[in-house]
Amino acid sequence: MKSLKLLISVITIVFPLIVSAQTVKLTTMNWSPFYAESLNNGGFITAIVEEALSEAGYDSTVEFTEWQTALDTVKSGSKDALIGAYYTEERTKDYYYSIPIYTVLVGLIKTSDFPLKNYNSFNAINEYKIGKIEGSSIGASFDAFDFSQLHEFDSVSSAVKALTMGEIDLYADNLAVAKDAAQSSGLDGSQLQILLPPLEENNLYLLISKSIPNAEELRDAFNKGLFAIQASGRFNEILAEYNQQ
């Protein structure tokens, strides 16, 4: 009887720890070389996010999909968090933002035969057809400008293909991402260049759905986990493993 009581006590202590363990359902788009299902462990940004969550005591899974789908499923609470979003005030209505994970440079990407090398205002390029990913933010000034010919695409590869085929004149994104998509599609990525000056330096964040019950707890736990791997040096080790700086 004493042994039975001891067993029950052990189960009572351990069981809550088991059931309280949460698997965080992550989602994002394919945005190589930063994150994509074709990359080792989903790419270095995904690896950082998952390691920070693990440090905080969470398991995680990742689904790669179109960007707008990722935004929608996290907004509804079907997924818990989205990897690699830029900050916009509008998004704070539906998502909590983590601390910054990484910083990327964004610009207007052109082919080598585009007639301009630089520009001094959005008005100067408003005659051209400009592409972006559906549901994406590029930066505050770009997002606020009413471009006359703005075209949206569901993936980087389809946007880059349109750019190289002359269906659009410029594409707003990170140059390394565009070059990677071109190479993966069998296109010549060496012809892609940034129209000067670049648009923005944007931080990448983890967006946590406000529709899930433990949203703030998850945000705070992720932030603590990210701080921890930065302090321990593991963050820089991951960057080195993926040949990033």
C-alpha cells in the first residue's frame, strides 16, 4: 500500500509536467537563404527560432506555405507563430512581436538591362511595373506610397520569373533571396541587381498569434530563450554553421 501511494505521488508530480509541455506550431514562407523547407533544418533563422523555443522549454514544428496563408493561419490561431516578419503597426492588432531576431536589407531589384541605376523618389519610378509578395510589408515609406502598377505574387520564385521575363520591371525584396530563387528556378541570378539606394534595413521578428490563449507567455518565453542563446554564444555558432555573419 505504501509503495502504491508513493507511485501515485510520483505520477501526480510528473503528469502535470508532461501535459503542460507545449508544441509550438510555426509557419512561414520559403525565403531562402534565410528560411525554407529545402534548407538544412529549415534555414538558419528557423534554426535560431527553434533553438530559442527549445531553450525556453517548448517543442516546435514548422510548416512552409505562401506568405499570405501563413499570416492568415497565425492570425486565426490555427498556427501559433510566424517566422521572419517585418514590423508594421497594422499587424500589432493581431500579433505580438518578439524581440528582433536578425536584420536584412531590402531594395528594388532589377535586371542588368533596366534603364536606371538609381532613383531619388518613388515618383521617379512610378511609371514602372513593380512586384512584391502578397501580404508582405516592404517598409513604411514603400507601403504608404500609392504605386500605380503594383503587382503581387504568391512566391519569390514566381516574382523573380516575372522579373526576368520582363512582366514586371522591379521587384521589392532582399537581393540574396531573389538570386537564390532565380538559381533554384534555373534562371541567371547574376543579372539581378539593386536599384540604388536600397529601401530599408528591416528586422525579422517572430509573430505570435493573439488568438491563442497563452500568446503573451509564449512571446516572453521565446524572448528569454533568444536572449539565452545569444548570451551563451549559441546564436553566433548557428550563424557560423550556416556560413552567415
